[in-house]
Amino acid sequence: MKILNLPLARSRVDRAEHLRKDPIALEALWERALVLLYDGEKFLTDGKTGGLKLLKNYETPDNGDEFFLGLDGNQPYFLFMSPQIPGETENYKTLREIGALLDDLHIGLAVHSQGLANWHRKHPRCSACGAMTLPALGGSIRQCNQCNTEHYPRTDPAIIVLVKDGNDRILLGRQRVWPEHRFSTFAGFVETGESFEQCVAREVAEEAGVLVTDVKYLGSQPWPFPASLMIAFEATILDPENARPDGQEIEEIRWFDRDSIIDEIVMGELLLPPKISVARAMIEAWYNLTPAANGEPRPTFESVEAPQTLESWRK
């Protein structure tokens, strides 16, 4: 498969790093900014469109923290972290809820905002001396007010891998904490001193009991839940007969070809990952790689995910 166009890896914003060091410039940008409101878990959205609701700076609440996100052309954007506005509770939505609705500009702003906000909320103190830290450089860092140590947001690298056998079937696993019938690809965090490729081989062996022989890079996207960067791979194995769940994190694994996966979705026996996920993008790219046996385009996942019977869909 070619490099994937992943749903959360889209952005039109220039982060304009050079402006972060200029407080006068930031103040001027704030005066004409469009602002995203975020309460630590949810964004303020437009009740009509379901997308982000962007406010002028003077429309923001009285208390909160403002962080510079960047420029789209000459238009500056900021994040404003504050409690929810009274009367707007029903319009606050999570990124998981609205991510599939957003265009390149808004998804880039939302992903940046959530990752930045999560980090600020969880790192109020200096890891060097324990004193309080404060936002600096437009919110791109935090600085200790005691020892002046600068602290930068961290990103946790994690691999996610689509496992295939020699017959181009894919192997999906199920975690017991997921909704009923949810299956997905395998994933895990990169450990200290480990390469991405080593992590792929280790995670697949640990979770599914099979040995990776070939690894191909497919793309990457931020996953701010809370602070990951998902690096996507496709891996081929030669011992599909050895596939088995680890019994701890993965309770069940199943092989799918393109016909069986669509049949299972229609029958309600398979629930795919959400549309904003890397896993969903990888599965869809594999599914669409070859036409049906009759040469016709295959039905889309979206067209068969609504409840219906297999017989009615085939008519």
C-alpha cells in the first residue's frame, strides 16, 4: 500500500515559531485572532454544523489561558482553555465525536489544541526542582519560576500495524475492554532503545504469537489521547497457523479476507474502529486495494455499517 492520507494528519496552519518569542507580536495577533474554546476534555462546537465554533478574542470567557496555535495566511488562531460557558453545555463535544466532521484547517487546530492543552494541564510543576511552572513562548513551553528550567511538550511514539499473511488476509484482535464485536489492528508503545521496526516485531509476537518477516511504512498521525504519535506499518508473516491471542491484552484474534470482513460487518458480528483512527484507515486501504471478483467496485464500509441483514444487502 502507498503512504496513507490519515484523518488526523491534516493541517493548513503555519505554527510560526518565530512569533512565539515576541510578546508584542503575540498581543497584536490575539487582538484579531479566531479562538477555539477547550475545557480540558471538550471543544465548543457550532450547534448547527457540529464543527468547531471559533470566537473573536473579546467573546472568550473572563478567565482562562490563551495559547498561540499559528497562522492560516494572515489569520491568527489561538486556543483558550477555560471552563464551559454557561448555557452552552450541550454544544461541547470531544475530538472523537467531531473529528470526522472537520476540514484540514479545523482538524489541524483541534489536534494541536488538545495535545497542547493536555500537556499543560498535567505538568504544572518543574521536574527539576518541584516549583510551579508557567506557560511561555505563546504556550509552546512551560518555564519554572524558581530555577528557570524550560519544559517542552512530550510525544509518546507508538506503532500500529496491519498484519497480513501470504494470501493477503488480515489479522485483527479484540481487547476485552472494547465494545462488543470491536476488532482492530495491533499497536503498542515504543520502548527505550527500541526502533520502530523492532517494536512492530515485538508487539505482533507478544499479542498475536506470529513472526514478522517484512515491514512497510504506511504513514503517521498525532493521536492526542493524550499524547501519542502513531506510526503505521504493514507487516507480513509466514506462520499464520501460529496466531493466537496473548490472553491478557488481546482476548480474541480472527483472520479476514475482503469478502468475510464485509459479511461480518453486515451481520453485525464485526465493529470496525472509529473513522478518525489509523486502524480504520489501514483496514479501508487494504480492503479497497483490489476490486471484487466480478471486477466491480466493492461496497464501502459506510454503506453496510447501518443495521441490516446479509440477505437484504445481497439483493
